[in-house]
Amino acid sequence: MHNDNPTWGGILPVHEDQYWFSPDTRVLVEECGVFGIHAPKEDVARQTFFGLYTLQHRGQESAGIAVSDGNQITSHRKMGLVSQVFTEQDLASFEGIAAIGHTRYSTTGSSNVENAQPVVMDTDLGRIAMGHNGNLVNAAELRREMADSDLHFEGNTDSELIAFMVANGPGTSIEDRIKNIIPRLQGSFSLVFLTANSVIAVRDELGNRPLCLGRYEGAWLVSSESCAFEAIDASFERDLLAGEILVLDDAGPRTISKDAHGPTALCVFEYIYFARPDSVIEGSNLHEVRQRLGASLAIEHPITADVVIGVPDSATAAAIGYSNASGIPYGEGLVKSRYIGRTFIQPDNRLRKLGIKMKLNTLSSITKDKRVIVVDDSIVRGNTTRAIVELLRTSGQAAEVHVRISSPPMRWPCFYGIDIQRPDELIANSMSVEEICHNLGADSLGYLSLNSLIEATQLQDSQLCTGCLTRNYPIPVQLEMDKLVLERPDSNVANNPDVRTSIQPTLGE
Ligand code: SF4
């Protein structure tokens, strides 16, 4: 039985870092995955399940699938991993011609089941469902405009707001309404809509989050990342253009937007960390890009050492690139507990104190008495990196630990869907590289330069967002956006001095 009013099932959502690290530890977290398929001859629910399974890295708080049988849309969404949310029975009872799916990490709104997606909404044109990857920067303003209406919001996300705007927007078809409301949205959004007989995919005019089109015999699919296509034996066709609105229905894919173009602010962290290494974005395989990052890092920050290791999994490719370029052997000095993931079982206090050890073990046969170069993709607060340095010195018995980061220092918040909202959450905002090195307890520290990062993506800097590295944001953001912005009794944050940010991001500064 599927329901549109899911319940907790006795599970409390808590952020992973609250479980496994000290309370002030922060790691970068992905920002949702979306998937859609129109395939009248396929088991669309099962295909969507496997697509979401592949996109699990983009969000582990909740998952959901909505299916249309050509008339009715039903959905199922719950807190938890994709494998925890759906049973064989759930999938077997879903029959349809089209489906969309979503994996969520909360960037606006609390982590609770009311905010799980797809959002399902009844309209005068029939029921629709929608999944969103990204973050609106004008959500509070839009919500304020709707405050006088008698609309009832079930959750408190910017995603629900978008669905409301489409449901109540001007136009005689859902396609028209989407076209009409999109220009009002500011920020980052890759969207998938489900109507009775179509999937409609939308990429924002910056192209901030990836979204691509795939094909499987008579079926057409869209996904946040191309890795989802391979998992179900579909082929990658192309990236959606920035600003593109693409309809998938019986007539095949058709673009209904007029002014689609290449990305002007694709998140550079998709290349560094977020996307899976087997995905292709804007023509580049992510594993190869990360190897190039590591190779440039070796050229920019050479050091005499015995072994290069990577922090698994996202920095492995960069470590291999560093090793190849430097001639220093690569070794797997850190082993990740792969299945720990985001668990809903609280560790007891003794286990909590073990912190990073719950996630990573050292292989001392690789690191003992060695001068070790450890490559990671980024440093947020520094607590995780500090713990890794200590782990390598103690359990790993390394003689020296040299930290190399395959991105420039992250100094500024992200307003477009990554859960880093305040400068004081970032160690590089207040410390020099030397101070950070001392703080981490490392023997040396080197960050990749911005030029080398951009070069490795094979895009121009005018095509990328580097806001958290450079403070040059693609759209001016006047406010400190926090994820609960729509939950306050008065969400009129624009007039609330308490939430004004201490920085004023500007264009092209
Ligand atoms: S500010 Fe940073 S994390 Fe956010 S979209 Fe831009 S590059 Fe990505």
C-alpha cells in the first residue's frame, strides 16, 4: 500500500556527523538526487529504485518515488536510505508508465518526513509530483507573497513552494505553468515533475546542478548524474542545457524552453567531491578530472615522501593522480567502513568518543615509519582532517604526515544547496594556510590553486560557480540563508537584522 502521508516508522533523523564525530565536526554533504523515467513498457518503479540506489550518495536522509499509471499518481516516501524505504512489495504494487524519484539531504527545511520528496500536489489540472535538487535564494520572499493566500503547506521546503507555484500558477497546462513560474525562481534547481502522462525536467538558468538525459530502447530518462543510467543499462544522451525545460512523453523528448544555453555557474564541487567518479558531467569523466586535480597538486606542492594515500572514497582518484605525477608510490593507507553510512542506531558514549575510527581504519603496513602524503578533497572545519592526521600518526605510526587538498581553501558559505551557511563554519575563513597546518598537526599542507582546478574541469571559469572559494557568487545573495528559513513564525528574513550575513557576496568582486 502506498501513501502520500507517510509516517516516521519510529525512526529519528539525525545528521551523520552528530553520530560519528564531535558535535562541531562538519563534512560537506551532497544536496539531493533526482531521477525520472517515461517508459510505458518498463517497470518504471523498479527502474527508478535502481536509479535512486545509484544516486544515494547525493542524499541519505529520505527517499521517495511517485508513479503515474496514465491517470493516477501514487507515491511512497519515507525517512532512510533507498534500501530502507522500499520493500519488494512496495515496488511490485507500483504499476505505471512514468515515474520520478528523489534522494534527499535537507538544505531548506528540517530533516523530517513531511519534507521528504517527491512533493505530491493536487491541482485543477490533475495531480502532480515533483523532486528538487538545489536551493532557492528567494524562497522567503516567494513564501511571503503567498502568505495572504489560503494555501496550506504540509512541509517547509523551498521545493514545496515551487510545486505550489506550479499548481496555482497561470496557464492552461502544467507545461505552461512550469514555463510561467520558472523565471520567478532565483537560485539553484534541477527539477523533475511527474504528470499523468509525462515527466518534465527543468535545469536552472545557471546550470548550477547537473541534470542529464538518458535512453533505454523506447524509454527516456533524466537523472542528476549519468551513473544512474549505467546501473539500469541505459545510455547517456546529453546534459540538459542551463535554462532547459524538457518534456518526456509518448512523443519522446522535446524541449519547450526558448533560451537554453551552456552552464554559466555549474557547481565546481560537483567535480571535486559531490558527483560519483563514474559520472560524466559536461563531457568530462569525474574520475579523470580528479586525477588531473591530483597531478596538478603534485606539481604545485611537491614534497619528499615514501607513499601517497587518499581519504576514501572521494579523494582516491586525486591521490592516484598525485602519485602518478610525483612518482611516489600510491598505497591504500586508510580503509573506510563502507556500510556504516547514515545509520539510525545511536552509538553509545564510548563508541561516540571513538569518532573518526568508526569510519576509517589505518593500514599500518602501508604507513608505518613512512613519510606519508595524505590527499583529501576539501577541509571544512578541519576536525575530520585533524582526526585523520592524528590517526595516521598513532594507529598508522607514520613518521611524517603531509596533507594535500585537491581544491582551494573553502572560505565562504554556499547559498545554492550545500549545507555550509556561515563563514565561521569554515576553518579557512579565519586562518592562513600556515595556521591551518599547525591546527591540523600536519607536517605540511598544500591546497590546489583555483587556476589548476578550473583547468582540470575543461570548462571556462565563466561556466563555473566558485562562490565558496572566491566569494564571487553567480547571483547576489544579501542574506544568510539557513536551512530553517521557511520554518520561522515570521519568515520575513529580509527585514530581520539577526539573520543578515556578515558578508555581502557580490558579482565579479
Ligand atoms: S558556492 Fe561552492 S558549493 Fe555552492 S554551488 Fe558554488 S561552488 Fe558549489
